[in-house]
Amino acid sequence: MLNELNEVYISPLAHTFEKYDCLQKAWTEVKDGLINSNLKEILEETYKRDDKQLTSLEDFLFYVETIKSCFFSLKNRFSRKIGKEEYLIVETFLTKQEGMIESLLARELDQKIKSLVKVKVWLSQYSEIEEMDNLEINQASLKLTHILSILASTNYEDNIFFKVLEEKTAKGFIKRSFNDEVNSLMNMQGSFSIGA
């Protein structure tokens, strides 16, 4: 999940930052005035990493909650500048990134990610499996299995991967039933047998 979130929301920003000197200059002007200095630290650590990715879901949630004011400040550095094509490119990119964050929040993806973090915390409480009795291990396993089956289900509302994929592909509402998926598989089989 973190890899997908990084690919959609973080890496494009980091690579655009690397590509455009004007964005680096704007960041230098904006970063010390950020309301939350932790955002500055998280972003600068991300830019230094070879993979240009955040390392935890908690950092991603913090990024989502605090980046909009940063985007606003950065966009203001480009909004009245004319004469260079890269200013328009960077401003358009920042507007698109801001829209993606707004979409994530409007679709309540942040709440689903928070639920994943809760599962992660819950799992960390059971890291010492040797100290648990068999009944407790079975109950914990059943609960986790149930949560994972909901998370990976074909129910649109519960499957966080569907929603992230929609954001990634900039698509609208995708709701495919089990029958739709089987028919899609059969269509693939038909194309394989035709080519054989």
C-alpha cells in the first residue's frame, strides 16, 4: 500500500522538485515559513532518499494533513510569473497534486489508511507470540484474517486498493462484481486461444 501511495502522491512531487530549479528556489523561500516544521523534515528526507519515497503510512498521513498550505504557498510563487514556460508547468503540476490530495480526503481514503495504521499497531502488540496461549493466537488470527479478507474483497467501499488504483489512473467510480471479473478472465482466455 505504501509503495502505491508513494508512486501516486510522493514520487511525482520529488521528481518534479529535482527537475525544476524554479521549484527548488520556491521551496527554499517557503520551507522556513511552514506552519508545521515536521513537514519540512519529512519532505527533505524524502528528497535525499534514492527512491524518493516516504517510509511509513504515518508519515504519509501527516503529509496529507499538512501539504495543502504548502502547495498554496508554492503556487503563489508562480501564479503571477510569466515569460518562462517552466513556471506554468510547475504551477499546473502543483494544482494537480493539490487536487489529488483533495480527492483523497473527499473519498475518505485517509480514514482507510488510518485504519491500516490501527491494524499495524494491533499487530505490533502481538509481536511476542510465545507469550500468547493457543486460544488468544487463534482469536487474533481469525480477526486478522477477517480484516484482510474485507480489505481485499470485491466490495468497492472496503477495498482500499481499488480506491488508490482509481486515484492512480485518474478514473471515476469503478465497481466490478465477481461476475464481471470472471467474464473479463474469460475474455482474456479467448484472446489467448485465438493467438495460439
